[in-house]
Amino acid sequence: MDDQARFDAIYREHGGAVRRYVRRRWDAQSADDVVADVFVVAWRRLDEVPDDPLPWLLGVARRILANRRRGTAREHALLARMRAERLAQPPPQLARPAAEGGGAVWRALTALSEGDREVLLLVAWEGLAPARAARVLGIGANTFAVRMYRARRRFRRALQTANGEEQQPPRTTEVMQ
């Protein structure tokens, strides 16, 4: 298979998944630009794209989004300095899916660190197995399993808080971690 045919096959098979990944994390107006950037990188580095390209593509998307967040943050900081006033609305860190109505689950998710959210959402939203999700983050499967365990535990506590439930005191092993 020549390069163009391989690239076309990768795009056809995974373009929708990459677009969904980006739209869940970034505004809809810029999502297509980010997806285009992902596939520009894929084209330029086609020889580095593995046989299972989705985790690799999502890893590229994740890094592009991180760069855009940093750029957006710098832009907002510059505008704030120029106007000498605080921005009323910071850029979205996590775009709310259209199907979400908010509620306790949403509040619990937004209360988590970006790292914890990413671990949970790679499995829940993107439907990736832990080993594939680990490749997106560029970490080992065992490291991912530990992060997933801890993220789930923190999510459970955040969900209890969002629901107004009393939190149980942490067990001794949780305090030590």
C-alpha cells in the first residue's frame, strides 16, 4: 500500500474518533482545525504511525490541544494586561458534551484535576482499553492502571461532595498515597 492509500485508510477509519475526542475537549468552531493539524502531523510522520494508529492519533491531538490551551492562555493574559482588567470568562478547559445536562456527575468531573479527567475520559468517552489509553498518554499500562484507580477514587469522593453526601474519612492506606 502506498503512502497516500495508507493515509486515506487511517483518516477514513479514525477521523471520526479523533474529531469526537477533540470536540469533547475543545470548542466546536476550532475542532476541525485541530483535527486537520492532527492529520497533518500524521501525514508528515506517516512512517512513525503504528499499526494501531488511534492511540497515536489521540496522543497527537492531546498535545495539539495542550499547545492551543497554552497559546490561548497567553493570548488571554496579554489581552488582560492590555485592558488592565480581568477576563470575565476563561477559555474552556473541557467542552461540555451536548448530551450532558450538568448535574452532580458534571460537577464532580470538573472538580478533578485535568490529569484525572483525562484518564477517566479516555476510557469512558473514547472507549479505549486501558492499554491503548496508556499509549495515548505515553505511559506504561501499569502506570495507567494506578492512575485510573486513583482517579476513580477521587471521582467517587468528588461525586459524593457534588451530591451533598458526607464524605467518609479516608482509610489509612489512602492517607499514605
